[in-house]
Amino acid sequence: MILEGAAIGRNCNICAHVLIENDVEIGDDVTIKSGVQLWDGVRIGDGVFIGPNATFTNDIVPRSKRYPDRFAVTRVEEGASIGANATIVAGHVIGAYSLVGAGSVVTKDIPPYSVWYGNPAQHRGYITRSGCLLDLGFKNGDGIIKGLEE
């Protein structure tokens, strides 16, 4: 179900049993697999992949029948991938072209071009724009890997 206030880009693949609330923005070329709910405050960039049953939250202190004046904003930047059954706690940024592994619980911002998984999700490596995985052993002294843009 897609509520009327949602903004959805072109060429998106939105699978069965997906709920998209009013205050949601989705870019172009996004894939959202079955069982995902995108609550008010979620912003999805171009080319993002969201695996089945990934969970987003939008209320830091949820209570029955009490709602915040504004919901926390969660951003998933261009080209990022979120694995099946991952949980993204409200108010964080998932950086461009990063990868969040299946079943992970994200409790902090994820930098671009990085790989995170576990509960809570921990930094496990790097990934290139084209999807080549690099482990932490490739990190140079400055914490930057040359060629990540490729």
C-alpha cells in the first residue's frame, strides 16, 4: 500500500506487501522487496536496494496512542544496499554505496562505501561502487581506500 503523500521516483521495483507512508521520499531506480514498511521520515536515494522484511523505525521513544510532533528522519543514500531482515533504528544515515548485511541492527550512521553487519552492526570492511568487497586489511593509515569511486 502506498499512501497518497509519498513521493516515488521513476523505474522503481516495489514488491508485494510493502507499506509506504505519506512523508516518504523514494528516488529513481530503487528496489524494495516484499515485507518492507517505510514509515514517515524515511528518505531513499537513487539506486538503493532494500531486501525483504527490512525494518525501519521512526519513533525513538514509541508509546501507544502518543505520537511525536515530528518523526525522526532516516536517510539511505544513493546506491546503498540493505540486506533482508535488517533493522534500521530511526534518525541515522546509511551512506552512499554502503552495504548493511542481512539481519543486522543499525544503531549509528553508516559511512559511504563501508560494509556493516551484526547485532549491533559493526564495521567489517569496504565496498566499491560496483560492489567489490574489500576487508579491513585494505585500509590505509588515513582510513581511506583509493579507487572506491570506481
